[in-house]
Amino acid sequence: MKKGLISLLGGIILGVLISFLTLDYKGSTLNDMGKDNVSGAPMQTVQEIDIDVLMNGLLIVAGISIFIYLIWTLLEKRT
């Protein structure tokens, strides 16, 4: 239990740091949908989140957590 929790916390910390430094996230984007004929203002504004960056960040966190857990398990077996 303790090994899994520490591996998960370490994976989150290291994974978020690596994701922030390596993935190119430019923030959310605003898209104007249509124009009003009278004022020319946008009729609807849609805010998008970059799902690819979120998914890749999650995979990095999961991979590092598993890596930490496996390394810890191998070191315990050797001692």
C-alpha cells in the first residue's frame, strides 16, 4: 500500500513536471461561431481545451508511476 501510494505521488510530481517542460501547451483557444449581421459581433464563442496534451500528460504520469513502482520492487527483491 505504502509503495503504491508513494509511486503514484512521485509519478504525479515528476510526470507533471516533465509534461509541463516537454509538451507544447498554448492554453485554451476561443473560436467565434458566426457573425451578427447588424453589429458584426460573434453570435457564439466556443472555448476549446487541447485534449491531446491532457491525454499525453496523463500517459506520462502513468508511465512514470509504473516505472517507479517496478524499480522499487526490483530493489526490494535484491536486498
